[in-house]
Amino acid sequence: MADFSTVEFINAIKNCSSLSIPDPDHILWCYLKILVTDNNYITNFVNITNACIDLSFWPSHFKNSTSIIIPKPNKSIYDFPKAFYSIVFLNIFRKLIEKVINKRIQIHSIANNFIHPNQLGGLKQCFMVNT
């Protein structure tokens, strides 16, 4: 697999909402958007990502998450899991790396006809073909 580029990461960040909730490290997408304007920062981040892929290593920091359980309104009994909403906050750097990897897998899958044309409805820049 070819190394990731700074352009891939900049494009992934550009499409993220700046109104997100902070990750467990209290970092927002709007902060990350500012950081990527510094070429040294984005280059270092891309190098870390490429090293993780080359070494088949996923740092434990990226595996950490914070879960919040919120009771659903108007439930008389809270003895069952369906009576709650579960929200999971992931590390923002992990989310960014996953966005870039998912985009690359998506492009590769379409280019190599791994996905049936009728299944393109959920893919970006594709639409479902009615037959």
C-alpha cells in the first residue's frame, strides 16, 4: 500500500464539522483544523500514521474511549439496556486516521469492482442505480 499523504488528511479534516463534542483528550475538530495549517504538524501526523500501518501497530492511546449512558425519557423501568442511550467518545486522531483509511478502501473497492453497482447508495460520490 502506498503511504498516506498530507493532502488525504487535509481533505478528511476539511469535511468535518467544527461543532463536535470534544474527544476524551478534549480536542475538537476546529482545533485540529487550525493545527493542520502548520506543515510540520500535519507532516509529523502523517508520518506517525504511515509508521503505524507499516509496523501493523495501533497505539493503545487510540484504543481508549469514553462511554456515557443516558436514560431514555418516559421509561418506567431502567432494568434493561434498551432503556438507555449509549454514546461513545473516541480519540479524535483515531477518527481522523479511520476516515482516511475508509476513504482509501472505498476508492479501491469501487475501482476494482468489489462492490455491486446496486450497493453504491451509502458510498460517497456514488448513487444507487435502479434496475
